[in-house]
Amino acid sequence: MRSRYSAFAVGDAGYLLTTWHPRTRPDDLELDEGTRWTGLEVLAVEGGGLLAGEGVVEFRASYRRDGEPGAQQERSRFTKVEGRWVYLDGVTTA
């Protein structure tokens, strides 16, 4: 989760696609260059331990766009594919 947030913050669409589950990954990803990500707060974690195959992370990511502050809150599902965690999907919660 934190590495994907960092990829959004630095604009690394390639990393985001690489860490996205093949079943739900888009063909292409265009990031909004006008959004500056300013912080990540992990609100809850379910599963995702060392031996787990699935996990859920609820987070709030803060940003600034056009000089105005904002936040995205989401419950993201992750799963392991060939031993590494990948983003499966998420639901915006606020």
C-alpha cells in the first residue's frame, strides 16, 4: 500500500501497473499531473499477514489540486500473486 502511494506521489504509472492484479489492471494508466499527493494515513488493516493470501487496507490519502486541499479515502483489497502482493480493487469510502 505504501509503495503504491509513493508511486502515485512521484508519478510512476509503470510501478502502479506492475503492482496491479492482472485480472483488474487497466491497459494504460494516465496520472493527473495537477495533483500533488501530500500524505497517507492508514486507517485499518485486515489480514495481510506474512502467511496470508489476502488483505484489506483502508486509507486516507491527502492531496492538493489547483491549490485546494482534498483527500481520497478507500478500502483497497490486495492479494498475493506468485508470492508478491498486488492491488486487486478498491471502494471509495468517503
